[in-house]
Amino acid sequence: MSAPSPTATFPPGLPARIDDASAWLGPAMAARSDWIESFTAAELDELALASEPWMDASADLTTLTKARFALPTLAPRIEATLRELLEGRGFALWRGLPVERWGRRRSAIAFYGFGAHLGHAISQNAQGHVLGHVRDMGLSSRDPNVRIYQTSERQTYHTDSADLVGLLCLQTARTGGLSALVSSTTLYNEMRARRPDLAACLFAPLATDRRGEVPPGAKPYFEIPVFNWHAHRLSAIYQRQYIDSAQRFADAPRLTAPQVEALDLLDALTNDPALHFEMALQRGDLQFVHNHTLLHDRTAFVDWPQPERRRHLLRLWLAPAQGRELPEAFAQRYGTVLPGRRGGVPSADGTLRANIE
């Protein structure tokens, strides 16, 4: 792959600055509380009632849909959250699911059902898990087939391979494990203002490691630009460690010096406290993030020695039917760019699993 020209240009029609609801600064957002929603007692009763038919251990959560999880009172508020995720600031926090009182099964079902009102749950790994478990498994990201959420390490700012990602906090770490968010729209604005030559480099495809979860017939990496301008929207896809580790493949395009400099500047901006902000998830918090307009991070953590107290989050990757139009390049990672089913990691045996334990 040849080095980008010093006069690399931006896609046609791309503004020099994007000023919409997705472009925000972390400190200003941290000072607000309008992104935090709280469940009412009546809404929790509604969630508990909707969960009841799924409480039997033999119930298959992968067959749970919005239509099969009626939330007549709560649904309009969830719809407002979906609009905010897709068209607004790109994230939301719901507080107060009574995980200690309800236990893991009812809490997981309520989370899954809530998510079904936002989008279709998709597979997160080659095992076909649609309900993921985020916890330290004693692994290291130095293993190129390990994904960082399986460790206690800092994740660094990245996107997941889905339109939306949702987390339910079951247990918190002893120390650390903070959630951090930064607007990828703001990152573009800052790069374009400071170093337009480097910003332009990130609109060219870069190889990103699939970390051993390779669909049949696909390369062990995909090639999608960090920034993508399509249908008058800017969408980002990013995981620096996986871009770097893709260089282990002999046929992967080599990173050029300008591309490395551009990635280094992007990383420096994500870590700038003037741009990002952090939040401490509490037990019973539900966090939802729009991957196309935000990068998210998790700080490193130290866990409790007792197994039952160790940090544990449940995760959903969701594909809303109302998802934005994406460029065809995303099909390398998302399988298709059609909203409603796109994204995720294909199940190796074609089976989806929603394991609560």
C-alpha cells in the first residue's frame, strides 16, 4: 500500500466541522444529568411482569422479541432513548434495576427484554453468545486471540461491531473499571482543525485484526477507514490495538508513517480530559452507546478476591431497524449494511445462545 499523498483530500461534501447533537465535550456532558434516566416503581413492576414467562430455566431467551416482551408504560420512554442514541448525543444511562433483590436471572431477562425494544440482539463471538458476560477471565491481550473485555486491562477507546452496545452492571470492581466516553464527531472536528493532513489519512482503509474470530471465506482482518462519510453522516469504527496487531499478517497493508502519526494524534485526543468524560457504573445501571458516533473505554481495575463479588457486567449488541445508512465497506465487519440484523460476529455453528450463568 502506497503512502497517502501529502495533499490527501476529504470525501466530497464533508463539512470542515460538524456541529450536531453528536458533537459534545466531555466536561460539559459530565456537568449535566439529562442523560440519566431512573425507573419508576410502576415501570419496575412492568419489567418484572414481562419477565415472568421467561423465568423457567428451559426458556430460550434468543426467541424473546419486542412483541413478546410487552412494556406498555415503559416502551414510550425506551423509544425516546432510542431516538437520543441514534440522532442525539449517542448514549444514555438508566439507573435503578434492583439486581440484588431480583437476582441474576430476572435481572438478565429484564435487561434482554429492555434491549429488545431498542433493537435485535446479535452474536458477539464465534460461540453465538447474544448475552455477553464482561469479566476478567485471567487472560492477557498479549494473546492475539484474546479480546480485551476478557481481561482486567484498560480497554482504550474503541467501538464494538454493532450499531448499539448495552451493558448491565451486576457487580462492580474493588477499584477502577470506570466507563469513559468520547464523541467521535468531536474527535474529527479537532483533528480537522489541528492537522487536516492527518485527519484525511483516517478516511482511507486500515487493516483491523479479527482476533481469531474469522467468518468462513474472510480474511483474518477487515479493511475499513476509521472515519466514514456516507449519506451526510460521519461514522467511526476503531480499535487501535487491533489495528496494530493486524500487522502480524503478511498480506495486511502496511501502516505508513502518516497513518501511524494520525492514529497517535487520534489516541492523544481521546485521552484529552477536555474531550472525554468518565462515569462509575453502579449495580443496576444500564448503559447504552451508539458505536457510530462514540468511542468508549474502560479503565483497568482491581477485583475483589471473593468470586461472588468480582466485577461482572452483562452485554448486548443491538441492531435497531432504524439504524443509519452505512457505507458498503462496513459489510466486511457487519456481514451486511442492512439495518436490523447487521453487525456482530457470526456463530461458528449457526446457533445463538443467551446463557445467563
